Amino acid sequence: MVLDDFEITYTSVGKAMQVKKSIMGITDAVGKNLIGTAMGDDLAHCVYIAWRSHKNFFDEVNYYRFCTEEEASLGYPVTVEFYK
């Protein structure tokens, strides 16, 4: 399964400028450090939820992985793990 990169544009507080960053979609997280997991309607919603709950999310995140049906949380269409 090939995943698309997800591009984010955000304003960096420390740098006071707009920053563009891509998060790479992965299927195997071996060797990556988990930042957190978010459940939502789609990938963009999960990115928003992760950003709201993790202080330096945009500075740290480099990868995302869609969880399998067995790993996913019931009641949400998508569960995504984020890694640095």
C-alpha cells in the first residue's frame, strides 16, 4: 500500500513565519518513535487533533501510519499514529 505525503502549512511561533512541512505516510513503524495516536473523521482531522494535544507536534512529526481495523478505536472512521 502506497501512502501519500500529507503537506502542512503552519505558523511557527518561535520563528514567526509560515512553514511548509510534509508528513510521510508509512505502513511499517519499526525504528520510529511514537508521538501519539488520534482518532477522527479523516487524516486532516487526526492531524488537527494531534496538534491540539501535543505541544510541539508540527516540529516533531515526520511520519503517519493508518492503524489496522484491529488497532483502531471503535466509533471513529480513522485512527492514525504519528511518529518522529
